[in-house]
Amino acid sequence: MSSGVVAEVPLTGLSFAGSLAMRQCFGTLSYNHADTWAMHRRVLRPVADRRLGTPDDEALGFHVLPWDSSLFGFPVAHVSADVIHTGRLPRVVESLRAEEVRLGYISVPWSDAGAAAAIALVGGRCVDRKVRFRKAVIAGLPKPAGVESVLGKPCTADLESLALVSGTYSRFRADPRIPPDLFERLYVAWIHRSMSGEIAEDVLVVRVEDRVSGMVTVVGAHGDAIGVIGLIAVHAGHRGRGYGRRLMLAAEARCAAHGVPAIEVATQRRNAAACGLYAACGYEVVRDEAVFHIWLEP
Ligand SMILES: CC(C)(COP(=O)(O)OP(=O)(O)OC[C@H]1O[C@@H](n2cnc3c(N)ncnc32)[C@H](O)[C@@H]1OP(=O)(O)O)[C@@H](O)C(=O)NCCC(=O)NCCS
């Protein structure tokens, strides 16, 4: 990897109307919310292959995230947790500064108090306790009734607002240094790019009286070892009626239909409803980690 400058990404401006008014959204998306490595690479492949997982990344201990950098307007990087145990974290932070990176993400197991202390020493702050759930997909699982795909259709205000609801506990909302409009742009870009098929293979919805009342985005195509649920939300007035469970089932059926043998979904430990839903649907926790933001003054 050469410099930490944002990659030469042909980022397309999305423009849209709706509850959030017309705006230009220079698309970016953090797949730390749903970041199986395979999906991360697939989603970013066109723009960042040379940056992710290369020997240069390993030597540097971080890689710049093009989409996040574009959204924030300055370089944002993912820092490898390996640098903590080799004692390199302070040096890596200096390299981040030298590359003018302003925000670094780093994740460590929740139980690793030593790593958390090392990150705190370089100014990192825990912004999320992220839990990843996984379930094996049953081959031939039928698609539940009352769920339809809206992939490729125009993104409606209902879908935008459900995307924002899905991010209620997001670290991009929890970190006081991130302005609320940035969080909104991130999640609105997420649903728009999902609807266009750019970063999701399907978007499934349930309707109540013709209005979209719940939605789930699914990543998982033939050949993937793991499918991923990106966003999921049910309208506040329609919760507790089984729609969340139905959407989960639909996401699993979608993976089953494409031969994807397992499915994952990540959420925040403090999101009791989401954790309850995933557990009720038979998912098991496969990872429990602390996510830190390291802000670097210019
Ligand atoms: C999480 C969410 C999608 C659940 O949708 P829902 O339609 O209310 O869920 P369901 O009615 O299908 O509930 C299915 C099961 O989930 C569990 N569950 C649902 N809400 C729960 C809550 N508030 N606390 C604990 N468990 C809950 C229960 O086990 C429930 O089964 P039961 O009704 O037999 O007890 C919904 O609460 C929501 O949209 N939350 C805000 C957005 C969000 O946080 N999304 C997750 C992002 S990772």
C-alpha cells in the first residue's frame, strides 16, 4: 500500500427525495457493521482490492477505508488488532497521523481487557459492544408468505426511515464526535445502495395496508460461505406481531435458495429487541467484541 490517501474511487453521488429531503450523498458504507471478510472484499472489490488484505496492509497495521473516508471527508482507517499484541499500536497511531488519517476503527474481543487498556492509552474510546450471531441455513427452506422483494425498485421514504431505525444503536450514532447528519447519510446511503443491488443481493419487505412496515437487506450469493443480514427493522407501531421473525425467515430462505449454507447478523449487545429476535430465531453468538474509535487531531 502506498499512502493513506483515500483511494481513487469513482464515487457516484446519489440524489433522492423523501422524508430526508433532497440531498447529495457521496456514497460510503462501513461494513464494520456486517463485515465478514469475504463480503467486505466483495463489496469493496472494485475500489479497494489493492488496499485490503495485502502484505502492505499487514506491514502498516491499517488500511484506509475508501467509502468511510468519502463520507467523513477525511481519511478513515481500519486498524488491525494484531498490532496491539506485538506492541506496535503506538507506532501505528503515529503512522496514521503521518498519513493524515483522522479516525481509526479497531475491534478486540470484549473479554480482552489488556487490549482495551492499550487502545485507551492511545486515546481510543469504546463506542460499541458488537455481537455477531450465526445460524446454519436449512436447505430447501421455503420463502414465508407475505414477504416480497423490492430489489431494484425506487427507494421510498418508508425504506429510508426504516434504515435509520435499524441504526438506532449504531456506533456512528453513539460516538458524540460524529454529527447526526453523517449517521443519517450513512444509513440512507446503505439502503439506497442495497436497493440498487450494489451492496445487497436482496431487499425483502412486509407491508401493512400497502405501506412498507418492515424490511431486511441480505447479502449472499452462490458460492458464498456465509450470507449476511445488513439492515433489519420493523415500524415501531407494528412490532411484536411476528414481522421481524418473518423477515429473518425470508432472509434465510433467500440464502437457502442460493445455496448459501449459513447466515450471520451483527448487532449491539444493548439492543435487547434485536438480540432477543436473533436468539428466538435460533441464532448463536459467534463473536462478542468491543469496537473502538481512535480520533486523531489534525
Ligand atoms: C428487532 C425488531 C426488528 C424485532 O421486530 P418485531 O417484529 O417486533 O419482532 P417479532 O414480533 O417477530 O418478535 C420475534 C421474537 O423476537 C423477540 N423479541 C422481539 N422484541 C423483543 C424485545 N423488545 N425484547 C426482547 N425480545 C424481543 C421475542 O422472542 C419475539 O418472540 P415472541 O413474540 O414470541 O416473544 C424490532 O424491534 C425493530 O425494528 N427494532 C429497531 C431496529 C433494530 O434495532 N434493528 C436491528 C438492527 S441490528
